[in-house]
Amino acid sequence: MRLTRVGNVSAIALGIGCAVASQSGAPVGPPGVKSEVFANLTNGSPTGELAELFTLTNSHGIEVKFTNYGGIITSIKTPDRAGHFADIVLGYDNLAGYLASSPYFGAIVGRYANRIARGHFTLDGATYTLAVNNGPNSLHGGLRGFDKVVWNARPFQDREGQGVTLDYLSRDGEEGYPGNLRVAVTYTLTPDDRLIVDYLATTDRATPINLSQHSYWNLVGNAARDILGHVLTINADAFTPVDSTLIPTGQIVPVQSSPFDFRAPTAIGARVDHRHYTQIRYGNGYDHNWVLNRGRAAAD
């Protein structure tokens, strides 16, 4: 049996320090992990499945909430430069919002984040057919990707901080993908105000995998206000153009003299409405990958 392991770690700095945080009136107390019932999901079963809501808190008052349904991060409360706390990700207060209509708010996306053209691929001489759920393409794992399953959850607290490890077994043939794929995603909130997302996957057959955390960020802390004034820098000389269905064409195009040039700090809204530029029109804004100067790709 062939066993393959893939892993990735990303970290996001969330806070500005204990002194300012405590002055703002945030609930500063002992760090910990709390869980509560988020929703009961029957899924046609008389016993049902339980969706829990976990809350991670550190000694600076930073709070991260997520559910084991889809690994969805529902809320991140952190201070601004003046120490005022606000929620800086988009989400819903209950599971009904995610079930009714959600563009993958805060979810773990897999087996394959982004699009697979025309819903099929060939691997080791075999062709596999996937569900088509985004125009002619398969998007974010199909009709029931990792964002729509209940993950097993194991809370922990150690020197690195407090967190929860979520794990899920995607069985051979699920959503058309080959191989039994065991995935573990760990959310850790550290004492120095970082949220660490750690992915680990093992498979017994070759299979496409592209895991992602799909939070929508609004650093204003007010969902009624847009992010067009956010200033962004991307250390990238090029980007990957897409066709009208958002599948990469295979080209790599310089960002120079294009709306995709964020090598110097630039407001996101400065050029996002340049509809005369075909790629902006195709993506309804920015829905592309950038190619970093070091030769790596930055996700959209």
C-alpha cells in the first residue's frame, strides 16, 4: 500500500498586546477552550450528528470561534490599534445561515480548493469524473466537500497555546476522488496572539489535494463597511490569467501596468472596477493567483 503525506502550516498575527487589550474592556482572563452545541444535524439519521461551537481565548482577550461543521471559523475578535475589539471575519451567528447561503465563509475547503476544469481529471492512466457545481467546472471539492461535513474534534491546551484538532476520513470514491484520505486540521491560538492553521493529510492512493482555509477578512471590524480602503502589498511580479469560467489558461503574465500590480502598497479598491481589463471582468474583481517573486504561487 502506498502512503503519501502532505502538510502545510500557516499563521496569522491577530493581536497588539496585553496592555492595550486589557484597557479596552475585553474579557481578559485565563486562556482556554470552551465548547457548546451549535446545531443538531439529522442528515436522515435518527441519531443525527452534533455540530459543536468551540471558543479559543488567550490571556489578551483575543477570541476565535469555529464549528466542527466544515471547520468553519465563525468569528475572530481582536483589538485594533486603539485596543477596541471587533469581529474581523465574515460569518453567521447560527448554522442555518451557512446551510441556506454561504460562499464558503470561514470553511475548510477540500479535497480540492479552487476549480477542476469540466469536472474531470486523469491520474495514473485513469479518468475520474467529479460533480460539476460551478458552471462547467467542479469547485471546492464538489457538492459535499469538506466544508459540509462534520469533523471529529479533539480540544487541547499546552505550552503552544489552546486549540482543537479536527479530523475527517474522506473515503475512496467520495465526490469522485480516488483513495482513502485522512485529513487533520489544527487551529491553535497562541499566547503571542497568532492563529496557526496546520494541515496534515495521508492517502493510500495518488489523489489530487489542495486544502485551504476560506475565511473572508474585513479588518474594519464592521461587516456593513467594505474593504476597498484596505491597503495590500503582494510581492509578486506576475499572475495567472483565467478564461471566462475562471480556469487558468496556463499563461504567466507580468503584473506591471495592470490592475494586478500590488508590489507597492495599494488600496484594494483603487483598480478593482477596471472593467475594461478582461481579467477583472472575468473575475468580477480579483479571483486569481499571483506568482511570488521567489517563484511560489499566492492563492487568490
